[in-house]
Amino acid sequence: MSEITIGLTNEKSVAVTIENTAISMGSGTLRVFATPAMIALCEGCCAEAVEDLLGEGMTSVGTKVDIEHLAASPIGASILCKSRIVAVDGRRLDFEVEVHDNVGLIGKGRHTRFIVDAEKFVNKTYAKLNK
């Protein structure tokens, strides 16, 4: 985990398809890139940035999203998320993200993730159901 430092970057891209439009995802009535799809892209970009640097059995979970969706993107557009770690505080990782389509900036903001032991996290989560 010592390799997880401020400045670590990653990029992840998707194409806008009918499946990730607002109308298909239930977040609106238009055939444009959905805000939930953009949020998922950002979370995935940040998670992938660190996953190969975590110890065995460890993963990261998203805990906070503060992202603005600034412009619409039509079916067929290419979407690119760029993430960068801006703070590391123990197991807490803060990222800045920018999202672009073929024309320009369509989203920006911050995302927080925490490093957790995957098995312990899942066991604790499911233990809540058995109370």
C-alpha cells in the first residue's frame, strides 16, 4: 500500500450506448449518457487506480461522491474519466475526477474510497441481516 500516494492517476473509458442512457437507467427520459453511468465510471476509474497496489484480500469501497454532470453526451460518444489521488489519510483515499466526451469536459468532482479487508467487510455487512 505504500505505493498509493498523492498524484497517482488512472483513466477509464466507455462508449455511450442505449444501455447507459438516462432513459434506460431510469434517471431521466432522454437518450443521453446517464448521470448514474457517469458516477459508476468515476468510481470504477478510482477503484482500478489502486486495486493492483492493495494487499491480498484487500479492496476499496466508495463512500462519498460529489460530482457535477455539466453537459450531455449522445449515443455513440466516447467518454473518458481521469482520476487523481489528492489525499491519503490512512485507509482513506480522496480523488479528483474529470470526465470528458469527444467535445470537452462533461463532469468533474471528488470521490472518496476506503481500503478494507474484503472478507471482513462482507461478513460484517451480512451479519447485519442476521440480527
